[in-house]
Amino acid sequence: NAGVTQTPKFRILKIGQSMTLQCTQDMNHNYMYWYRQDPGMGLKLIYYSVGAGITDKGEVPNGYNVSRSTTEDFPLRLELAAPSQTSVYFCASTYGQGPYNEQFFGPGTRLTVL
Amino acid sequence: ILNVEQSPQSLHVQEGDSTNFTCSFPSSNFYALHWYRWETAKSPEALFVMTLNGDEKKKGRISATLNTKEGYSYLYIKGSQPEDSATYLCALDRQSGNTGKLIFGQGTTLQVKP
């Protein structure tokens, strides 16, 4: 198993540009999550999905959109990039049943908006 | 506002020292408490998931305890080694609508000097 994979690893955007961060998992996990990590702030939940076709907002959804057309893929879309979206983005997944739902994280995407 | 607090924010110890850090959380609607280890330039990896008051988990030189009544968990590292240098994250699962969502603390960054 490759686990959770994310592309790209790094990206520099200009203000106002758009991009999609890709996330794929091959563990047949139902639940997937997008986080952003800012220095000293821990991980903040952007969006999550409990299954194909189902998505919902997390703590910091403004400026982002997601879709979940398959179990495996959970892309994150930035429509109009702003400097405040400079961050490291992590995708994670978990099976979802019971309390022992450790989350498995991808390697992260480091995004800079100039 | 629901806060998961970790202390200290950072810690520097000598190789061989034992150390511990704290995760505090609201005790209402508790479902599970996660600990993750996050090495620089890598992605977070699960250490423990604990659900029961009084739970104690151990993995090698690292152990964790849980007190759900007073809302805290301790992570202990016995005989710290340079390879233990990482950020340790705790995360609370309140089983909000069976979504698997976690609320992360800001982390404790441990630096072990040889």
C-alpha cells in the first residue's frame, strides 16, 4: 500500500491564481480530511468527507472547496489564492468505525502565495 | 470555544533524560484521545489512541496515561534519545456526528541534545 499520497509537494502561486491539491488513499478508508498547519497553531481542519459524495466544512473552510467523487480521491481546490493561504497542507484518512480511528497522513504540500 | 492545550510548547533535554508533557482537554463528550509523533519534514504518525479513564499505553520508551474525568493526558519518554526529537501532537475525538473529526493541540516540540 502506498497509503496517503499528495501532489504536488511544493507550489508557489501568485495572488489570485487557482490550483488543486491532490490527495489519494489506497486503504479503502471512508473518512478523509484536509488540514492546514501554520507555525505554532497545530493542525486546523479545512474540510472533511465521510464517504464518496459527502463533504462538509471544518474549522477554516473559507477560500477552499472540495469534492469526493470516489472513495480514493479527495482534492482540495483554491480558487483565488491569497497570502493568508500560505501554509503546509496535509490530507489524512481513516477507516471511520469505532473509537480507535487513528488518522493516516500524507506527506504534505507546502504552498506559498506571493 | 473548544480548546485542546498542550504544555510546554517546546522542550530541550539532554540525551538520557526522561521527560513528560501534558495535553489538557474539555472532559465533556469525550470519545477518544490521540497522540501523534511528527518528525520534521515528515507527516504525523499515530502513537496511541486511548478511550478509557485510567488507560495507560506503552510503545518502547514512550508511554501515555489518560484521565478523562479531569481532562488531561500525559506523554512520558524514558531515557530520551536524539531520534525522539519531534513535535508531539495530541488530538481529541468528541464523536461529533460520527465523523472522526479530531481537534488538535498546538503540539510540544522536543529537542534531545546528544
